[in-house]
Amino acid sequence: MILALAAQAAGAEGPAVPAHPARVVSINLCTDQLAMLLAAPGQLVSVTWLAGDPAFSAMADHAGAYLANGGRAEEVFALHPDLVLADIWSPPDTVSMLTRLGIPVVQFPPGESMADIRANIIRMGEVLGTADRAAAMAAAFDARLAGLVRLAPPPGARPRAATWAANAYASGPRSLTGAILDAAGFANVAGELGIEYGGTLPLEALVWAQPDIVITAESAPGASRAEDVLRHPALAGLRVEAGLADADWTCGTPFVLDAVARLAAFRAKPGP
Amino acid sequence: MRQPLLLGLLAGLVAALFVASLAVGPAGIGLRGSLAALVAGGDGPAPLILREIRLPRALLGLLIGAGLGLSGAALQGFLRNPLAEPGLIGVSSSAALGAVVAIYSGASAAFALALPVFALAGALLGVLAILALAGAAARTLTLILAGVAVSALAAALTSLVLNLSSNPYAAGEIVFWMMGSLADRSMLHVAIAAPFILAGGIALLTLGRGLDALTLGEDAAASLGIGLAAMRLRLVLGIAAVVGAATAVAGAVGFVGLVVPHLLRSATGARPARLLWASALGGAAVVLAADVATRVIAPERDLKLGVLTALVGAPFFLHLIRKTAREAA
């Protein structure tokens, strides 16, 4: 039974996934955070160096307790893991190299919706052998999400919001950011304009659409031309709030609900 | 063609394209609505879009196009070589390197003029390197090879600066600096680029008499009282100011200075002085047209300006190389 499950999880030809892995290495920022939340003490050996960067990781404070890796096959192999956690978009050459070296790799889909996040929590619990802890976390996630959604206005009465990041990038309703916006009780202007997942929303189209609020990311360290557009004078007539930190919207983890709560506060509070 | 007629036609074309640049955009405002919003203002987002987004874009297209066309004509006249062009000989890439250093070191955030000044310094180094490598009356092969070397070095250093930046978006901006774009520029960019482009452009336009004399050869020009050293200094500073400021706000837009003088050379009777004015107008028309085309072809993709100018310009360049080689044989 356990063997059959393990074989199924590893796919047709990969090395078998142990039922209770003892040395787990994560090579993706998002699996890093889920694993730090759900691993048993001592079970998780290493996470990516990004997990320690507060600009991208919601758990930067916790990452110091683990070895940092750069996601390369050679350094991961040197850690002698019995399980590697990766994203389905992790570099295929790295994943196939690890598999050839006999290390089982479990790949998680990116969480693009609240349902995806829930499913990833449950699956991480199954993979790490901490299903009880995962079930409790999923239940808490459900309860907090339901509480936030209850406060959101009905579809017709929602303020219209656009998320707008460097390079004039707007997130559509089928992205994680879109899901955060929806749970916070906003209508998504990018969706109105036909952007499903995400894409360039020209400054002119944004101003023309006259959203009630434009939610931008907090500025990244160092200067860049890509972020110039967030300070363009044509935005002067709109309400612009720097409300989304990369750490909140990069990964599908329970921390997205912090972002939902923060955005919902913008809805409650009138603009400046 | 008579000079006033040619210049009149070109000016009319530039005016039409300038209006088109104001009227085309993702917000379907329409020609009449656009002009009304620009001039009369009013409520709603339309005046804001016209005055803060489309007007700076059209003004930059006009200034940068005119500057690049003029730079190409002046360089070709001075070097007596039809293949000389700020992009091809590496001046644009050097200017981009200067601009990149200004932005990613934080200098331009502390002091807005650092952007054009650094880019100007980069362009200056590029021109000086080319003149030192290829000499004043450059042979085609030496000129092109020197240009390849300077471009490659500047592009590599630009990529290095962007890769070393702590900003996660910096590395993705390599394309902008190599290909150029006028998307989402503001009046601030017009304000920091225009003085340099105008000053440099005036310096280049005053070279006309000297360039005309130079067609007779350096000795003949000297006997007519033309000081070659003073001309070279004005050319170098003019090109650096124009290309530096243009690249600082719009990235490296190639081939404009190559194609435009070539198209207009026969219509100006092969007189460099006339060609300068005609190329300024022609360059403005080409860049405005290319920028309008980026908005018509793929408004949501941020198509790069330099992609269009290179698609037209590169085949032209190959044609010119073949022609030059045939004449040399």
C-alpha cells in the first residue's frame, strides 16, 4: 500500500519517494515556505537562499535555521537528501539530473488560486508525512478566508481596482494576485480589459479605465527603469497605494491572507 | 528637387505624423477628441492622457528622430563615408552604457540631470574611440570593424551592470537599452533630453559650410579657410549631446541615421549642408512613424522601436555594403 502510493507519487520511472523522508531539500521559494510550515523538527535540511530574503519571502525570519541552497543539482546532491521539493516550473535539467542520481523529486504546481493553495498544503503534508498538521493548517486557512470573504461587498458594489507592477504589468483574475484582489472585495480592472492571467496594461489604458484604486508593489531594492512607470505623473489623478509586497503575492501560501486583509483595509478606508 | 520644396514636403510629413502620434493609442479617443483634449483640456482622463502620456511621447519622437537623422548626415559628411551612423559605430551603445550606470548606481534618482550627463559622457567616449581607431577620413572596413568592437564592448558592460544590479527588474531591461522604446515617457524626460538634443543639433547644423567644402578634399577645404580641428570638435560634441540625450530617455534606436541621409542624398544634390536639414526632418518622420507603428501593430506588447527601425535599416545596410564594395572593386 505505502509502496504503491510512493511509486504513484514519484511517477512511472523516478526513484521511490520515502513515506517518512528524513532529509528534505527544497529548491523553490514557494515549496520552501510550505515545507518550513509543515516539516517535522529536523526533517527539512535546506531551503533556497531566496527564502531568507524579506523582499520575496514571507518567512525570511525562519529561513536562517536551514542551510541555503542556490537550486543547482550539484549542491543539492552534496546535501544527500532523500527527497527534493520543487515547482513544476523548476529547471527541468536540474530535476532530471537529480532523478538520474537516484534522488526522488516531488514537484508542486504553483498556487494560482485559494483552492490551489489549500490543495498544496494538503499535498505537502502527505509528502512530508505530517498530514495531521497539514489538515489543521488547511482548516485554519479555510476559516480565515471565509471570514475575510464575508466582509467583501457583493459583485455589483465592489470598487474597481487594478494591480500594477513594474513594466506596467497587471494581474488578471486567474492569477494568484487576482485571487487576492477578489477575496479582498475588489473588482479587477485587468479582467474588464481582457487580461486573464496577467500582462502589460499600458499606462494610457489604465488611466482611461479610471479604476477606483491602483495597487502597486512596494519598490524593489536598487533603481530600475521598469519601476519608473509607477511614478508617472499621469497617475496623479488616481488613488495609488503601494499595497502589495512581493513576499505576499509571489507564492501560494497561507500568508496570502495577510495580503487579502491588508487590501481589504484599503477598501474600508477612503482614499487620500 | 529644389531645396524649399523638399523641406516643405518633409515638414508637412513630420507635422502629419506628429498629429498621428497624438491621436493613436489604446484609449480610443479619436483624432478630434484628442486634439480638443490636448488644447482645451476639460474633465475626465482624456486631457491627462494627451498632455502627460501622448504629448511627451510625440515630442520625444520628433526630437530624437531629428537628432538621429542629423547625426547620421553630419557623421557621413565629415567622414565622407555613407556607412557612418551613431548606432553602427557604437556611439549609441556607449551612450546606453552611460545611462545604465546613471540609473542603476542611483545617481539619476539623486539628481535627474545625471542621466543625460552620464549618457553624454558615454557617447563622447564612443565617438572619440571611433575617431581614434578609424581616423578622420575613415576607410569603410576600419570604420565598421571599430564600430563592431566598440558596440560589443559597450553592450557587454551594459549587460554586466544590469546583471550586477540588486534590482530584480534590471536584467530584463537589457532589451530596452539595446532596442529602444518611447513607451510611457513623461514630460520630465522631455525636459532633461530636449536642451541637450537642441544644443547638439544646432552645433551640427552649423557644420554645413565646412562639410560642403570638405567634399572637395581636406586640402581644398583648408584653403577655403575651414579649420578641420575646430570642425571635428564641434562634430564630436554635437553627436555626443544628441545621441547621449536621445539614448538616455529612449534607449538605442539604430539605423535612423543611416537610412534617412541615404534616401535624401540625391534629392539634396549631394550637398552635405542641405542634407543636414533634410535629414533632421526625415529622421523625425521615420521615428514618429515607427513609434506610431509600434502602437498600431501590438499595443499591449510594448514592441520596441529599434525592432522596427532595424527591420527596415538592416537590409538597407547590407545593400549599402554591397554597393560600397562594388565601387571599391
